[in-house]
Amino acid sequence: MSINEEVACLRKIPLFANIETSKLKLLAFTSERVTFDPGDTLFEQDEMGNCAYIILSGEADVVVRTPTGPVTVATLGPSEVVGEIAILCDVPRTATVMAHSHLHVLCISKDLFFRIMTEFPQIAVEIMRVLANRLEKTTSRLREVLSERAA
Amino acid sequence: MESSIFRFILRHSRRQQVLLLVITLASFPFLYASLELPKKIVNEAISGKNIPAEMFGVPLDQVRYLLILSGLFLALVVVNGWFKYQINTMKGRLGERMLRRLRYELYVRILRFPLPRFRKVSSGELIPMITAEVEPLGGFIGDAIALPVFQGGTLLVYLAFIFMQDPVLGAAAVSLYPFQGWLIPRLQRKVNQLGKQRVRTMRQISDRIGETVAGIGEVHTHDTSAWHKADLAHRLGDVYDIRFEIYQRKFFIKFLNNFINQLTPFFFYAIGGYLVIKGQLSFGALVAVLAAYKDLASPWKELLDWYQLKEDTRIKYEQVVEQFQVPDLLDDRLLEEDPAGDIRITGRLALDHVQFGEETGAKPLDDVSGEIELDRHTAVVAVGAGGEELAQIVARVLLPTAGRIRLNGEDYLCLPESVTGRRVAYVGSSPYLFSAPLFENLVYGLRHRPLRPDPDADPARRKRRTAEAQMSGNTDRDIRADWIDYEAAGCTGPEDLVERIRDVLRLVDLDADVYSFGLNRTVDPQRRPDVAARVLAAREAVTDLLTDPKMGQLVERFDPERFNTNATVAENLLFGTPVGSAFATDTLAENPYMLHVLDKTGLSERFLDAGRRVAETMLELFSGLPQGHEFFERFSFIGFAELPEYQAILAHAGKDGLDRLRPDERTRLMSLPFKVIPARHRLGLLDDKAIARLLEARRVFARDLPADLRGAVEFFDPRVYNAAATIQDNILFGKLVYGQAQVQVRVGRMMAKLVDDLQLRELIVEVGLDHPVGVGGSRLTSAQRQKAALARALLKNPDLLVLGDATSSLDSASEARVHAAIRKHRQGRGLLWVVHRAGHARSFDRVIVLNGGRVAEEGRSVELDKPGTLLHELMGAD
């Protein structure tokens, strides 16, 4: 997959939807592309992480440990981002992610991510918008839950 | 050491000086004759007067006489030249020998400085003293005696001649000499003082430069470069002021001298002229006196110059030597004496009121008494200072300022270093490693005296060097001899020494580090065919391992028939490792042979076009970034400064087409594709057709390579060891595949297993011993430095091992391993360990607790570790 195809894939991610092509190209060029075989682990739950992954092709399972054993809670496909929380704030991984099929990902290290953000504030603004949206959704969800409880 | 340069000269070169003087004087008649002969040729042979009728019984006519005299003149020219040549060579050699002697003596003094001296004097001051400051002395020493005697003699002869012509005029000629002789030294004195001041200031400057180099990290940490610049500028300003004043005074002295010298002819003309007019002096005599006076000027000037040089040199010598006149210099006997018999440091070491510290101020050690049993392990726990000092005193690195130490009743402080330096080992917290391979640093503690002569030495040359060294008072020990004391390390020769080193490395937990040094080193297969053969066997074994598809996808091997997408285009074309700069990747586009190959295979235009595309991408990606951004270094093919140039090239190419570019523009564009690693950069530059042509170019490159470039590349050949590549690359014989998760860890694991299976590890560790440690060991981590120093200490099998804070840089797991290993290794032998965590003292046989430099508690650790003791309290605090 050439860099231009990677850029096309990044473009589909809402986080990067409004960002100039040349910036996306820089992101793609400076980050490492990694291949995983089915069953390979991208990262383990509870370990500290230092990079986020953008799926270019293939699928990945998000697995959470429960008292009754591991449970797959979601399966992610191309243009989805996984592990970004760990690079924004220093918290351990909240789940294990494994390759479901033959998987190509773009691995964006924490260091690189922050460098790109300081260099191009529009990406930072875009991320703020996405995070704010998520927060807003979570808050309204919480409000719903609380009102359900009150009812 | 002689306090004045003349004493130094007389003491060490009296005979040569006399010889020089005799030869100089012997040359004098010939010189005189060569001045006299031309007169004879003109007056007699050419003008035809006074021609002797015969010479040596041979009848003469005028022409024959002329030819004989001319021949004589030619002979005199040769003789004079020969004298001059001999005298100059002798002077030069004498000066050089004396300089060599002086430098050597000064260096030996440094070795004899008491350790506390080094707190007051820096290497920045010492180095220029021995190297630059004494340099002019050599030139002077040859002239020291011969010149004043010769010129003074000449002067006297001329003076005698003048006095014989006329005593009054003679008196007139020298009338001003006493005045000059009185005035000049007086003026010179101030210049001398300034000269001293200048030397002092220059020394401070070199000290400052040394400090800046040593503390460069601090300069950048604290933004103090401006302060340092101002400091240096200020000092340079001081030097300027001093120099300027010296010039003014020096040239004034010159002016005065010239004036006085011209004043004398004034007297001749005035008084002599008057006497001639009055008829009291013949005209001829006045002319003769004037001519003689003219001749007088030259030796007189030489003498004055010599005086100035002498003063200059005298001061330089005194100023250097006074820095090396240290009161409590170590006795030379301690360094040089080599007592017969095997003196061991065993039994008991009794400290009796040992004290260390400066006369005023706090003493790190005060009145320490006690016994150290040299077959047991003693821990020292120090509250406050004193621990390290005690360790160094016990190790005899430092001498106490007061008190005595006895070894089984004998004076321990009088033992020569040939005993203490071999039987006792000490490692402090920041040991020093020398800029040499690790191996040299490890065997450093085994090199006391030359033991076996150098088998390759040329005996004649060796003899000459030895004689020359002795003549300059230097040591005649041969540095090229084998100095390693294998027996002391418990070995018989070089072979089992390596084995023993490996054991010691394991003991100090350094073997894994040295193994990885080894993996990353190159080996000359001519010198080590055994290594090359076994590495090739390992390469073969890797081939088998990589048939497993799980592993096979991690490494892309070099295949002569296939393009390696994980290697650069340059590596693919060369299909080898460049040796030297001819085929360095950065300048490949300028290499005529490479361009020829590209042309021949029709790749030039493709390269140019690929270069354009790379440049476009780089400009698109990186032109928005500020200067100095780390992306340029890490990712860009084009530096920030070059971006505008490439922009211009692309604009030019866009307007006129790629084929209209200037040659330098073409070179710039064509240099880019060489650096591309297709699998990593994913720029989509190469299609299958391009790859086929590249493979063709690879074949042509190797086939047509001219003989003179044959040494500039080591080809990748599956069956041949690549001398320019590291051992790791030789085994792997390929590139790690980009984009495979954890490829380095997985391949590293595979390599480790392979190396163990083939029992290659020992060999690689041996190669790793050649790893250069850098200046002061700077290419090692501080933990590696400490481990290397421990290994160095253990290798010499000391009777007593003294450790300061020798493991402070190790991580705790490694520290625990090393502690346990050393304790076990030293079972039943002397060990004194200054522990920095009281808890470590628990397992030792005895403990000495120092508090404020005094012994607070001493005894067996089990007895001491009870409530109420200081040790117990300290252990609790851990």
C-alpha cells in the first residue's frame, strides 16, 4: 500500500476529515506501518501504552477480561482508531486488542502525535472537537441514565 | 629538579656543550680564511702582483695561480658549509634531547604528585606547560653557551684590533657599552615581569577552555554560553594588554640600542676626524677603525639578542619548573622499586591514629584506629564524609596526612607500588577508563613492566631507540613489548586470558553488554579466519530457520537475483557495503562510475524522474516545518536549508523540462532516489520494470567495476564473509522487514538462540572486547564503566579488594547479582567495602562505622546490629 492509499484511508477517519492532505501525508510518512497476523496481539489490557493505531485494512478484536474469562466487546475495521486514549492521557490500556484477520495498521507514537499537534494546531482543534462531542454524548447518556433511575 | 635553566643545561649537557664550542671555534679559522682568500684572489691573482714563483714545488704562472686559489676558495665554501651543517645538526639534536629530557622529567613529576595536588592544578594548566611552554627552550639550549662565547670572542678580537690601532678610539668605541650593559637589563626586567604575567594569564585561559570542554553540558543546561564568552574575551583582553605593553617596551629597547649603536660612529667621525685634521691620527687608521667598528656591530647585536632570548627562556623555564616543585612529592622509590620475592598483602592491617585532611578545615578522617583482617570481609559504613578516603588510604592510593598503617608489623606506607598496585585493587564510584578498546582497559591492571620483548621488533632500530632514550634520561622500557602479566591473572598466556576475562565479565554482569558490542563490530577475515568461518556457518543456519514462514517474514535476505525492498536503492545497486567514501550513499549521484552504469542500463532518466517525485513529496511534507525541527533529521531526505534550492530546481524542471536542467541540478535530484527504502518510505516509485532494470544495473555494476574501485565495495555474496559489515549483519545477511510487529525483539531472540546453539557466544564476546570505550569511557554507560572497572580490579587477582561506591550506577537487580557474585568470589580473601546502604553491611564479617570521620563503632556485624547502636539505627533507616 503506498502512502497515497494510506492518506485516503486516513481521510475517512472523522478525526482527520477536515485536515489538509499534505498534513495527513506527513502523519502517514512519519508513522510506522505495522502488519499483524491473525491472533497477534497489538497491546494487552492494563499495560501502559505509547502509541495509537489506525487500521488500514483487516479487522481487530477488542477483548476485555472479565471474571468469567475474556469477552470480545467489539470488532474494528478499516479507518477506525484504537488506543488513542492511552496516548492522550497516561492511563493503562482498558482492553486487549488482537488481530482478527490479516491486519495492517499505522502506528502513531505518542511523541509523534504531540509533535504533529503542536506543529499543526488545526489537528489539535479537530481532536478537541471530537473529544468534546464524545464528552457531550457521555454526559447526555449519563443524564438519561440518571433520569431513568429517578423515574 | 634544577631551579635554573643554566644549571639544567650544565648538569645534563656539559660535554656536548664543550664539544659544540670546540667545533665552533675550530670552524673559525676556515671562516676567517674564506673572508681573507677573495682579497688575495683580487689583489694578487687577478691583478698579477706578488705571484709566488712556485707552490709545493710546482712552478706557477698567473692563470694557474688563479685556478689554485679559486679551487681553494671552493674547498673553503664546502668546508664552511659542512661546519655549519654539523654545528646546526648538533645544536638541534642537543636542544631536542634536552627538551625530551625536560618534558619527561616534568611528566614523571606529575606521576609523583601527591593526589590532593590534583585538586589544585588542572590538566588544562599542566598540558600546555609540558607541550607548548617549554618548546622554545630547545632552540635556546643549543645556543646557550656556544653563541655567547663565539660572538663574545669575535667581539673581543675586533676590539683588540681597534685598540691596537688607537687606544683613544678604542675607548671611544666601547665608551657606551657599560651604559648599555647597565641600562638594557634594567629595561628588560619590566618586560620579564610582563612575560611572566602573560604566561600566567595564558595558563588560566587554557584552564578555562579545559573547564568549558569538561562542563559543556552545564553550559547548555544553564544558558551560560554568554557568560563564558565574556569571561574568555576578558582574559584575551588581558593578554592583549600585556602583549601590547611588552611590544612597546621591547621595541623601545630596540630603538634605544640602535640609537646608541649609531652614537658611536658619531664619536668616530667627530673625534677621529678632528685627530686626523690635527695630524695626530693617520687617515688610513681611521678608515680601518671605522671598518672594524662596522664589523663590531654584528656580534654585539647577536649578544644583545641572545641576552633577550636568554631572559625569555630563563623565565619560561622557571615558571614551568616552579609549578612542578611540589613539597611532598611521592618518593621515586615507591614508583620504581621492584623488590625481589613474592610479598603478599595478607594477615592484618593495623591502622594507628590515621588522619586525613587539610591543615585547616574539617578532616574527612580523624584519628582512625583499628584492624582489618585480610582474610575476611569488612564493611565500612560512613555517616558523612570519610568512607571513600578510608578506602583509598587502605588501598594505598591516598597517603594519610598523619598516623601509621602496619601490615603484620611492617610499615605499609613504605611498600612500593609494585607491591600495593599489584596485590591491592581499588574501585571507586567514578573509575576512569582509558581511550582504548575494552580489552586494553581490562588488562590495564596487569601491565606493570615489560615482560616479553616484541617479537617483530627490528633489533637495530630498537638498539638505537634505547640508546637515544638513555641519552635523554628517558626510560628505555619498550612500550611495544608484551607487558601483560598473565601469571598474575592466573593464566599462562593470551589464550586462556580471554577465557578468564569472560569469566570475570560474567561475574560483574557485563558479558551481555560485551556480547552486543561484539555483534555490532566488524572483523577482518584475513586476521580472524576462524571467526569468519563460524559466522558463515551461522548464516547458513539462519537460512534454515527462515524457512519457517513465521520467521521468514521478519527478514528479507540478500539475494543476488532479487530486489531487496527493505534495503536502500543504493544498497540494491551496489549489492554490497561501501568501503571508504567512493560509494558512500550521499555522494553516489556524483560518482562517475555509478552514473556510467545508470546510463548504460537506461536508468538515468528514470532516476531523474524519481528524484523529482521524491523532491516534490519532501517539499509537500516538510516545507511547513520550522528550521531545526527533528523531522528533518529523522525523516526528510532534504534538510531545511536545502528546501529552497530544491524548490528552485523543481520550478526550473516544471518550466523547461527535466532534460534542460543544469548538471548540478541533475545531480541534486538524482541523489534522492538512492536513499529510498521502498518498504519503509512507501512512495510507490518503483514498478516491476524499474526493478528489473535495477537488477540489471546491479549486475553491470559488479561486472564492469574497474580494478581501482574494487576495494571500495564489499559485495554481498552468500558464501563470502563481508569484512565491511558487522557480525550481526553477516549472520543475518539481510534486512529486517519494515512493518512487522516487534521485529527487532523477535529476530533478536532468534539470533540469541542460534548463537547459543552454535556456541558462538564466546567468540562474539571475544570480538566485543575490541569495542573502543571512547574518551574517558564515554562510549559506555556509567553502569558499564563501573562494571568494567570491577572486572579490571578482579582480573589481577588482588590479595585485598577495596571497593568504594563501586556499584552505584547499576540497576538494583544487577547490583544485587554483582554484590553476591563478588562476595562469593572473594570468599576467604581480603575485601573492604564502603557500603552506602547500611543494610548491605549485614552479611559482612566485620563492620566499621565512621561518624564525622571518627570510628563510632567497630566489631562483628551480628554483635553490632543490636538496638542502641548507630549501625542498628542506620540499618533501620534504609
